[in-house]
Amino acid sequence: MTLSDPEVLISEADIQKRVRELASKISKDYENCGEVVMVGVLKGSFIFLADLSRQLTIPRVIEFIAVSSYGSGSRSSGAVRLVMDVRGNIEGKHVLIIEDIVDTGHTLNYLIGILESHGPASVKTCALVRKAERAEVDVDIDYLGFDIPDKWVVGYGLDYAEENRTLPYIGTITPLD
């Protein structure tokens, strides 16, 4: 298997169905909270964030945050570095982190700490996929799309060396390095 030939793991239809289910639950949970700040983790969350946001029935604004833990390789270094913080004021607001993938948990744990330092009313998490067997840090995911096996995945925002992000499904590949 190569980068140009991903094997479908989660179909486009299954993703869209799950996004609608998550949006329904999030909308219900936040229905009396006022405006929610959705913080998308760049770059991988942008497609998931856009689709999820369009399905919500609650007031929301979108912010972005960027971190790095992979560099250009296929293994996380474990050291997370803040590349770009949120630009808007989130103090006293309900924050929902939108993450594409939770692997070891280091990045999401780091993000929760960074965002909590801004004094929000609450911080919850939403992840498209999780590799539970790779967890090194115990981090709560309030809204989870799918648990997946420990394979490299691409599509629907997920990439390998910036390739295959825009596939409408999630597929598995074997990294070249």
C-alpha cells in the first residue's frame, strides 16, 4: 500500500452520520450556555470543524490554535510546542476543543492546559478519531467520533507529509519513513 492508495477505514457516509450525531449531542448539551467557542486544532481539524459547525443549532464562534509534535516524520516526538494561540478572548466562555486525532494524548492534554490558563467558563473536548491503544496520557474526550486501530490514517483533514488531507473518507496507509 502506498500514499496514493489508501484503504478505506471509515467511509464518507459513516463520517457524515457521526458528525450529525455529535452535533446533535453538543447542541443539546450547550443549549442554555450562550455562545460556544469552538477551537480548531490546525491543520488537521479544519474539515471536521467546518462540517460539525454547520450542523450545530447553538450560537458559536470559531477560533484556531496550532501546535506541533510531529515535525516532518511519522512519529510524535512527545514534546508539544505551541505554534499559534487563540486570538480572541475566551475568558468566561465555554470552549470546545475540536481535534482531528488523539494518539498518545500529549497534545490534547497540553491544549487543555493552555486554554484553561485563559480563564474560560469550561473546556470540553471533541475528537474525530482516537487510537486508544496508543494512549500515554489519560485525557478525557467528551465527544468522540471513532476509535480506530493503531494505523496511520489520512483523509478528512488527516495527512501524511501534507498529503491526502482532502479525501472525503478516512483511509489507512503505510508511511514511507
